[in-house]
Amino acid sequence: MILFSPAFADGAELPSECAYDNENRSPTLQWKEAPLGVARFALLCEDPEGWDGKAWTHWLIWNIPAIETRLLSGQPAYPRLEDGSVQGINDYLELGWGGPCPPKGLRRYLFRLFALDAPVHPANPTRAAFDEALRGRIMAEASIEGIMGHDQRIGSYEALRHARKPVDQTARSE
């Protein structure tokens, strides 16, 4: 199985619109050569080094139909998508895609696609439950890696989250 993206090459920089502090849009991902008999797909995006040596989860999505061969850019932050796919909670404690917002320096973002032999039903939408649900169900795995970096260290994700909230355009100061 091969996972690729028309938006970035394996090992290359992710598009800027994917960044949490920009548009926070998931990239388009495509795959081919899935094994015969696949029932569903699941996808994980993580920063393997994360914070304090613990991987940081950016995206969990499972029960992607077997007939699918792509995820388009900008997937909405809904628990269940139109095709029946289910999204989990990322490490920003938000539903769906939570784009990169690396501290100073370059970071790696690993997208891992799993071909599954049956639909999965995690006990809850967390990474731990996702990992447990996939155990024993993976027929094949493919991955692609993107990188992103920032020149300035951010203070906290909470401060960044508040900075991303829309500004009230009706309020005017005189």
C-alpha cells in the first residue's frame, strides 16, 4: 500500500495552510495498492517526538470506507463525516485535524494509513482507545512524512488557541 499527497512530497514541508496557527486545514492524502479484502481504513497523524518525548496526536480518523482512495484537504471537524468515517480527539483536545504548531526548529509529522480487516469501534474518541481498537485488525500500513518549523517559540497552545478565535468585527473603538 502506498500513501502520498499531491500537496507535499514525502519528507518535504507541509503546506502552510495546514498549520494550526494558519488555516488549520488537513492536507489532501491519497493511497493506492490496498490489500485485497480490506474492510476499512484508519489514519493517524502524529509528531513522533512531540512534547517531552511523548508523541503528539494531530489527527485520528477511522472506518474510512474501503472504496475510498483519498481524503480531501480541509476535512470538517465533525465526529462523523458524510462517508461514515469517524474522527477522534487530537492532543489539542479538539475534534478532527489539529495542524502542526511546532516549537522552535523543524518537526516531523508522520501520517500513517492502516488497512483494516473489519470496521473498528474504539470505546471513546481518544488515541489510547484508537490504538486498542486497531490491535489485531491491521492488514497493511503505509506512511508519508511532512516537516514544518517555526522561527519563534510559542508560549502555549492555549494562548495560541485564544489568538485564533475570530475577532468581533462589529465592535468599534472611538
